[in-house]
Amino acid sequence: MLLIDQLDQITQPFKGAVITIGNFDGVHIGHQALFYEVIEKAYAIGGTSIAMTFEPHPLRLLQQHNRPPLITLLEQKLELIERSGIDVLICVPFTREFAAIPARAFVEDLLVRKIGLKAIVVGEDYAFGKNREGDIGLLKDLAPRLGYEVVVTSMIRTVKGMSERISSTAIREMVLEGKVEPACKMLGRHFQVRGIVVPGRDRGGRLLGVPTANLKLEDELCPKTGIYAVTAEIAGGLHHGVANIGYSPTFEDRQFTVEVHILDFHDDIYGQKMRVNFVKRLRDERKFAGIDALKRQIELDIDCARRVLEN
């Protein structure tokens, strides 16, 4: 995949540009369906499949308060879009000047003249341009004169067995509530956080006999406090594990941590980057009467995680 992160890197139009545009937070199965349709259309006309997204997320610039945490920061979003098979990803630096571009100018000057638009694939509620003044009606009005096709795709709205509409908002709420299994169905993969393994409070191995990797999170969105069966990607391998998210109430120090016990793993991984995939929430975090009671519960959690992850 060719990544373009500055519009002046585009020196000539792409051959048969077929494009979809969006924030794609989470790169969920609805987004993935858009990418697949773009790829199929580009293949049919011998063209180039293109996705356009924005950095930072427009809400970071336009909404000063109550900005929701992002499901996928830029690094993961780029990886996931590349995995879809898209030829070119245009990651537009989102500024107030860019936000002020009128919808007609956005289509005529950027999409058609600069990028070489031949087809645009959008969902039924797509809007764009200054104050979101552009819509599918405008795209269709301009299409005959500018020589492109508008493909309005029926979005994947729900997952079998679930009533919620697939959306970044729904996924975000599920993760915040610890509902990582339904979130997985909408994402098409397990929800993941990333971080650097840092020194912890030296309690896991020394006091509890269960060494943990403490993560300094890079992500904004983190599941609800509790115990989870997870897989951990580190040092080139994928490992089973148990994650504790929370404040360790038995020790009463009220310090928020994300700790992962990697099953049957003993390497030194301080300073390395870890990716943690949340498979199932096992229980709430709770306070125990003492260390012995906590140790017994941790043993039960590990057994439970093994059963979940080995099935």
C-alpha cells in the first residue's frame, strides 16, 4: 500500500481512481465492506483503489469538549487499512483551512483534478465539505459533468444475533462497558490495546508468584476495569494470557494499571512494545481479604483463561 500523508505528494492523478472517504475509527466490518467494494470496482475498471482518511480525527480539531476516545490511533488504523488490500491510503492532515473547503471545491479540485476520481464509493448517509454541506445528491449532480460514477453501498448495519447498529460509537461503548465479545463481532477482530512494558510495583512475581507485564498504554480507549482472557503479541510471538485492568483494591494504593500475566512465558521484555487482544471478560475486579485469598483467585483466573483461549 502506498501511504500519502501530504497532498502535495500527489503530483499527477491516479489511473482510474476509485475512492472512499471517512474517519474509519476502529476500521470495523462496515468500513471493511466499503474497502472491499472499492477494491472490486477498481479491479473492474483497471484502476486504483484509494481510501482517504484524516489525521488528526476531525473531532480533535472541531470539538473542544467531550471528545470520545479513539478506538484505533493512527498506527493501528494504517495497519488495518493496509491489511484490507487498498492500493493507496491518503491520510490528509486535517486543519481548519482544510475543514473550510467548500464541498464543490473538494470534489472538483481535490478529488477529480488532483486525484483523478473515476468512481466514489460511499455509504447512504455520507456528508462532506465545509459544515458537511456536501451529500450524495451533490455528488450525483456533479458526476455527469466531471466524469465519475457514484456508488452508494448498502452498509452492513447489524451483526447476526445483535440488535445494535454497527458503528464506532457502539463499539466504543461496548469496550467501555467491558463487552469485548460483542465488540469483536463488530470489529471483525478482538479489540486491541498497545503499550510499552514498564517496571511495575514488584508485586506480581515476588508476592503473588505470578509475574506480570505492566503496560504504559499508547491507546486512548481501554476496557472497563476487570479481569480478561487475552492474547499478547510480543517479541515476534502470540501468547495466551490474563489481563488485570484496574486499581488493585486488595493493596489499596488506587493506582490505575494494565497488567498482563503471559502464560508459560519467562523472557525479559522490559522496554518492548506489547499488543494485547481482549478475548473475554472473566470477572469484576474486587478486594480480597488478603494475599492468600487473592493468590487463590488468580489461580482460578488463570485456569479459566486457559479454558477460554484453548477452545
